[in-house]
Amino acid sequence: MRNETSDQTAQIALYNAEQQEKRKTFCDRVERAVRRLPPMERTLIEERYMTADSDYLTDHNVYAFKFNPPISSTYYNKIRWKAFYKLALILNIAGTKDI
């Protein structure tokens, strides 16, 4: 019995370590992909989603205060759509829609 528990515990510890490394690798990959975006798209993604206080920011705060000069919400949405589309292509996670 003791070997089974030990083996199971070792397997869980190994799994947890591997998952942590996979998450770190994925985050590094996303950060590299964001750095490849054009300046406005990169600014939007970094300011809205990758800052320490991003949970408390709204889209309005970003397009009204983080861009110089400020941009409209319509233009912001267009830039955001393009940025996420490009990120999906760079990260090879773009899906297709069957019609």
C-alpha cells in the first residue's frame, strides 16, 4: 500500500510541475506574439489585458486615456478584433466556422 500512495503522490507532483511549466511556456509564447503586433494593437492588448490592474480597467479607460490622441470606441473595437485575430493566427489557435 505504501508504494502505491508514494507512487501516486509522486505522479501528482510530477503532473503539477509539468502543468506549471506548460503554463509558463504558453504565457511566454503569448508575450512574444503580442510583441510582434503593430504598435496600436500591441498597446491595446498590453494596456487592457496584460497590466497588473487589468481586472479593474474598462475598454473605455483604454481608448479614452491610454491612446494619444484618444480614439473612438468603434475604432478601438476594430483594432481589438484585428489584434485578437492576428494573435490567434500567430499562436496557431485560429478556428474556422462551418456555414
